[in-house]
Amino acid sequence: MLSASRLFRRFGGWFQASAETATETLPVRTGGHSRSPSYAAPVRQMGFDQALVWVTLALLIWGLVMVYSASIAMPDNPKFARYEHHHFLLRHVLSLVVAFVAAMLAFQVPLSTWEKVAPWLFIASLVLLVLVLIPFIGRGVNGARRWISLGIMNFQPSELAKFAVLMYAADYMVRKMEVKERFFRAVLPMGAAVGVVGLLLLAEPDMGAFIVISVIAMGILFLGGVNARMFFFIATIVVIAFGLMVAASPWRRERIFAYLDPWAQQYALGKGYQLSHSLIAFGRGELSGVGLGGSIEKLHWLPEAHTDFLLAVIGEEFGLLGVLVAMGLFVWLTRRIIHIGRQAVALDRLFAGLVAQGVGIWIGFQTFINMGVNLGALPTKGLTLPLMSYGGSAIMMNLISLAVVLRIDYENRVLMRGGRL
């Protein structure tokens, strides 16, 4: 049992506790079992959350299998004739190796160091977002300039921007806690920073990444204690701004119309093509699917089946049951990450808590958007399924962010055992 009196003494006498209240404990949970706030659960001796690691590995391995299944027939298409059948599998494996190395290095970095470098990380992401727009540096695909070639892999600066904005927003809220009720001193500077990132992303264009970054920043502002009226005012402005962006862009308007009626003649072979074939894939899968490797839609009918529309292939090959399992894993993962953030806040580690909860918002919201697009519940948007879709920089930044969450959990456990950081 970890009593409050011991915990208070370890934190330098921040609180005074009498002998009668020595059994009070922090309302946190260290394992996978819930408990009432009045009783302390024994802290596991492991230095990391094993369940979180195993669920992450399960999603990565399942994603690897599905990327291979979705891409194995692509070389039969003249557009990809120069590739071998296992080309995308090998590149995905290479991305996973690089991502694991980066994640292990990230885990070694204390949260105090991340807090110090957060502003510099944000500046570095802005520099890369500018560089990707420069000809001969940025690499364009299908009319979008979003990648920088690194030889062994292509790096997407917008993925780093998600992580950098998350870190910067958490650090910003910690520094601005005393003025969080004042709009111009607390919120407006953060809004301006996100606006600069948004302008650079829209120049690529990459509206999907901008939406995710905006939600991450707003989520951290809300969790950081910004006044509720101020938060809803900001949310209203953001919704209106995105609405105007869609209204001002003919091809974005067409996407909305195609989403509303993907089977219409003018959209079925255009903006609604991906969505209509995604829905066909889910329809073919029915309850239990057609079996691994049995998808028909991946055979040159469904574009980008190994990236943005991987869930459609899962739905066709594993059916409704497979889709529900994937949803369940992501819900559990998001919930667990948010809980680790709450533990950190309960231990008076606000920056660490905001970072962990920001990662949960990032992964949860992006998963929601990707699944909604695949299922026809949301307009088509170019966002990958975290941890599963093909994409080196996305996988790398997902694993780095999860490594930071594991580091937060590790430091929480050290403190709850009475240690020091």
C-alpha cells in the first residue's frame, strides 16, 4: 500500500497529512483493473505498461499482414509494373525497423527534456513544412507536394508537425496557466501558431493533417483549463473557417457532394469512386469476410487500398467481426493512453499529462476520421489508419508518440514507488 503521507513527504511537504488521513491515496490506477479512490492497488514492478505494448504490437503486425494483402497484386497494374509483388511489404518492414529504433531512442528521453525542446521542435517542423514546398526538395504525388525524399524512405513533415504542435501546445499551456482565462494573452498566440502551420499545410495541400492538428491543439487547450465559453468560441471559429475553406474550393465542394451521393452518375467514376468501391468491399465482407487474401476490390478497383482505405480491405477479408475487433483495439488503446495522462496530472505532472492525453486525442481522432471515411460516414479525406496503414513517416511518428506515453507511464510508476526522476 502506498499511503498519502509517504507520497506527500516524497514531494517535499506540499501537503500536510495527519495520522488519521494516512490511508488516503491518489485517485490513479497503475494496472488494468479499476478500483475505488479509497484503496491503493499495488504498483507493478514492470517499468512499462505491458498491455499497451502488446496491443500496439498486435495492430502493427495485423497492419503489416494487411498491407501485404492489399498491395500484393499492385504490380499487375501497368502503373506499378516496375515493382515486385513484395515491394510494398519490404518497404513497410523497413519503415517499422526505423520506427522501432526511433521509438526506443525517444523512450530514453525524460519528459523534462521534451518540455525544454518543445519550442525548438515546433520551429523545426515549420522549417520542414517550408522546405517541402520548395521545388527539387519537396516530392509531389497526385498534385500534392507533401514528402521529402531521404533515400531509404520518404518523410512527410506534416506527421512531425502533429507531434511538434502537441508538444508545443502542452508546454504553452503549462507556461500560460496564470493567464488561461484571458483570451488575447492565453489563446490568441497559440491560435496564431496553429494558423501558420495551417497555411503551410494548405499550400501542400493537406487539409486532413490541418484538421487533426487543430483538434489536437483545441483538445490540449480544453484539458489545460481554458474557460469553457472561450473554448466553444474558438471551436465555432474553427468550424466556420473549415466550412469557408470547403466552400471556396471547387474540388473540395465536389468531394462533399460525392460523399452525399457516391452512386450518382457524375460522381461514381470521379470523386465518389473510392467511397463507392469501399462500400462494395464492406458489402462483400458481410459478417465474417471472404478470407485473408480473398479481396476482389484490392485488385485495381479500390485505389490506395494499402494506405487510406486499408480498413475496407479488412472489412472485405475479415467482415464485420474483423472491423469490430479493429475498432475495439483502437478504443482500448486510446482509453489507456488518456488514463496514463490522467495519472500524470494526478501526480502534479501537468506537461506529461497533457502530452499523453494529446497523443490519445491524436490517435483516437485520426482513427475516427479514417474509419468514418472508409464506412461512408464522413467525406473522403487523405488520412491513414494509425499503426496499420502503409506510410513510413506516419508509422514512425505514431511509435515515437507512443514511446513518449510509455515514458510518462514509466515515470509515473517511479514516483508512485517513492522514487525520484
